[in-house]
Amino acid sequence: LFTDTTFSGEIGTKKKVKRLLSFQRYFHASRLLRGIVPQTSLYLLDEDYLGQARHMLSKVGMWDFDIFLFDRLTNGNSLVTLLCHLFNVHGLIHHFQLDMVTLHRFLVMVQEDYHSQNPYHNAVHAADVTQAMHCYLREPKLANFLTPSDIMLGLLAAAAHDVDHPGVNQPFLIKTKHHLASLYQNVSVLENHHWRSTIGMLRESRLLAHLPKEVTQDIEQQLGSLILATDINRQNEFLIRLKSHLDNQDLRLEDAQDRHFMLQIALKCADICNPCRLWDLSRQWSERVCEEFYRQGDLEQKFELEISPLCNQQKDTIPSIQIGFMTYIVEPLFERWAQFTGDTPLSENMLNHLRRNKAKWRSLLHKQHSSSRSNDHSGQVTESQEQTLNEEETP
């Protein structure tokens, strides 16, 4: 029945694709049940490095926090170190009677479930989003109403929002008929996977096992609601809701439902805040995310699939991708966030960085155009955007 050589060849190709995309937790499954506790080399660092890391943590609420430096100082353990510190700072360990060893174990599981080979969607990105979330949770408009549960949910969702990310996007999983796409019926495929993986690790680690069952069930559901909000396909849905609330001035942060909605918005902001960072940090993130896009494009080319938008290194340049991203995704969200927070120093700082960074990318794009006109390197992508961008130029 299965001797046809053409069919065998097809199966072979599919197996190759599946191997390249195999990102289930094979090695990690039931590690605790087997008694294998993942080790971290954090404590092998010399005192000088640990001292510098501790000094950085004292400034964890500053917007110019350099997560790349912090990751180096903690020997690649930025996510674990940061979360342990923030859980302490916010009094969550005491409030929820958490066991420090179990918390550390859980956080190591989360950190190790990120793929370090991903240029962008890795544990450093998770740590960066978590540090941004910490900054947003301290904004007076929000901080005055937050409960310990809100804070813990916000930090956990930030830390785990991209866990086990394969380094390719949802359309890629759908067109290669990946099992996760069929499992989640092509809807928020990655976000559903991040959420379910997080719940699996929470249960496996037994971090919250001492809490009443209805409390843990509620935490799991709210974590899902927060992580699913990071699906970029739902951007307009959240923006329309936020605009409506702000225009009608009907946000009641005393109500758990409205607080949860603003936590979703805060996580969405934290997830895409790279263009609002200092140029040196922002540029590194831009290069990393584009490298991940290009890798997907190379994979699509290798398996003779249509190359996805933004993934063609020959046509989609970093400046053109970033200008489009800032204009259509980042600016509308952060302008609304600033409206919500009331033009705080942090919001003004972020919008200023955003404008400056966009101007720098536009300058680089013009240089690219003038130096490689003959190749028409990025004309297709940016020509239609250029008019819009010129019209929207911020003074």
C-alpha cells in the first residue's frame, strides 16, 4: 500500500518540515515527576558579576534598563532572576505563601521552554516584556487599584506569553498543516499553545497547589485571557474597545473586569514596546525580529512555499519593516495608552523615543534608497507607505 516512491518522497519532505518545527516539550515533560530538576548556572558567576546584576535590579523600574546587559550579567538567567526579584518586590511570595524553591523551579521550567536559538522570541524577550510590564504596573492610574492577584497575573503572563515559540508565525503553521494549527482550529494558534504550556508547567511545578481549587482555576483562565490578548490579529478589536472606554470615560478600575482589560492592554504594550526603547536597545530588537522573519522566509523558500510578508530578505528591509510596524501597530496603541495614563513621564518618554527611532529608520531608509536605487531593493514595500508616513510626520 505504501510502496509508491513519489508518495514516500512526499512523506520524507513532510517529516523534514516536521523535524524542523518540532517544538513540543519532549525533553521537559514530567521532569519533576522523574526527579530531574533543571540546573541553572546562576550561582557559578563570580561575585563581581552578581554584584553588578544586583545593582541593576535596584533600577529595575527605570525605562532605560538594559535587558541584554542584565542577561549577560546573570549568565543567561535574566528571566528567572528578574521574576524572583519582582515577586519579592511586589510582596507576592508572602501574600500567596509561595515556596521559594518551587517558584524558582517553575521559573527555570518557563525559561528553559523558550528557544534560545530564536533570534527574537526567546527568554530575553520574555524578560524584557516582564520588565516593561513592571514599569506599567507602577503607573499611578493603574497602581492605585491593583490587587496582588492582578500583579501576579500581569507578571506571570508577561514572563510566559511566548513560551515554546517555534520562531515561525501562525500562517506558516497553518500552511504546513502543523498539528497545533489543527488542534486550535487555526485561531490564535501560538497564543493558545503558550497559554496551555504555561498551565502545564504551573500544574507540574505545583507552585499554586496549596491554593483553593477555584482560585487556581480562575488564575489559569485569566492567564489565558491575558496571553491570548497578545495575538496581533486582535489588535483592532482591543484598540476599538480602548478608544470607546477613553472617549466615554467609563473605565471603572474598581471593577475587576475593567482592571483585567487594562492588564490586557498593558501586556499588549509591553509585548511591542521595543520601538519605544532607547535607540541602541530598540535597534537590536529590530534586527533580531527581522532575522527571525528572514529565517522563516529561507525555510519557506527551501520547501517551495510562498514566502510570507516581511520574510523576504531581498525585498523587505529592516527600516521599511520597522517604519510600517511603528506607524500602523505601535503608534496607535501607545498614543491611547498615554491617553489612559494621563501623559506621565514614562508615557511621554516612550512616545519621544518612538518618534526619534522612527525618524532614524526613515533616515536609514532614504540612505538605502539612494545607495541601491539600481537594485530597487525595497521600493515595493515602502513606496505606498512613504506617502502615508510623510503625511503623518510628527513635528
